[in-house]
Amino acid sequence: MTIPSFQPYCGPAPQPGAVWAAWNLDPVLIGALIAVAVAYGMTWGRGASVRERIVFGAAWSLFFVAFVSPLCALTSALFAARVGHHVAVMTLAAGLLVLAVPRGRIEGLFGGRSLLWTATAAQAILLWFWHAPGAYGWSLTGDAPYWIMQASLIGAALMFWRGVRLAPVQHGLLALIATMVQMGALGALITFAGEPLYAPHFATTLAWGLTPLEDQQAGGLIMWAPAAGAYLAAALILLARRVGLNDGDAAERTA
């Protein structure tokens, strides 16, 4: 059997003492981030409120931290760091980016219909696929596999959050809860695996004081609790807004 040569886009796994110097200064990546900021100002964000522009700044900053800061290099060393990276990108950055676009413009992106359930299913399938040991290992064998993984996950997340934003509240709630359940299930499966599954990290975790299995368990716990919990929090926020709107309507009717 041919053992793949792991060449992560983010570079080789850093040692603990050198991680803070491991910034990713890929000019193509930095140019793409600048292009996104320019495109927002000139197209998607045209007519955005101050609040929406602040939200865009937060989303852009999260993408910068995920792909340019030493977090990128740390994901080459630790599976737990890569899970945290995926959470930051899919759950936080993608969700904020969708919120940063004025509603009238977000409706026109990717067609007029929300396609919420298609996006929910696609995101779940891709999340499980890319955390299968074989697909995960392949994504770290070069730049192209890495960006195929990232583009598919980010694209599915953007479609999911767009669908949640545009769909009726009850549909958005169900999609968020379904995502929370399937992500928690994947996290639990990874946490309770009896052996290490992710070959790219077999030789990179000991420098950080973790065995490969302990690192894997930490990553599974991140996905099981805080990551899944983020979708629960979003569902509760959506529910609170719905209750607030209903209360407001009731007050108007009795006034």
C-alpha cells in the first residue's frame, strides 16, 4: 500500500516554541482576502448599515485568523486545532458573512429561493465526508486538495446560513437543530473511537504533550460540545426574535 506524503498547505507542523512565527503570507491568499473586502464594499455590501459593516469586519477578521495567523500552521500539528479551525470558518465566519450582506442583496445571491434543506443536507454530507480518515488525509497531501476541502465546506456553510436567514423561522430552527444533532453525533463518534484515525497527526502531537488519540478526543469534544452548541445558540436567538416579533404584534393588536 502506498503511504501518502503529507504536505499541508499551511506548512509543516510547528514546534510549540516556533508556532507564533508561523504566519501564512501566501500572496494569493492575501490577495483573495483583499479582493473579498473590495467586492463587499463595491457590490454585496452596497447600502449596508454600520452594523452590517461591523459584522463584515468581524467575519473578514475570522477568515484572516483562520488562514493567515499561526492557527493555520497549528492545524498541521493538531487535529483539535483543525476542528477549531473548521468551527471558526463554517459556523462563525460564514454565518457572520451572510449577516453582513443586506437582506435585499442576499436574496439575489445563488438564486431567489433559499434551498435551505438542500444546503443543510449538503453541509452535513461534506462535514462527514471530510472527517472520514481517508478524505481527511488526502486533503493534507497538497495545496489543491486542501482548497477543494475548504472551498466545499465554506460554500456549503454560506448556503446553509443564507437559507437559515431567508427561510421561515420554524424551518430555520429545524435546520439548526438538525445540524446541531448531526455535528454532535460526528463529534461523539470521533471522541469515542478506540484508536487514532487521522494519519497526518500520528507523528505531530507528542511535541504538544498529547498522544494522537488524546488529540483526536480533544477535537471530537470540540465538535461535540462547543461547535454543536453554537448551532443551538443560533436557534435560541432565532426563537427569541420570533417570540419578540409575536409579542410586538400582540401588543399592536391590543393597543
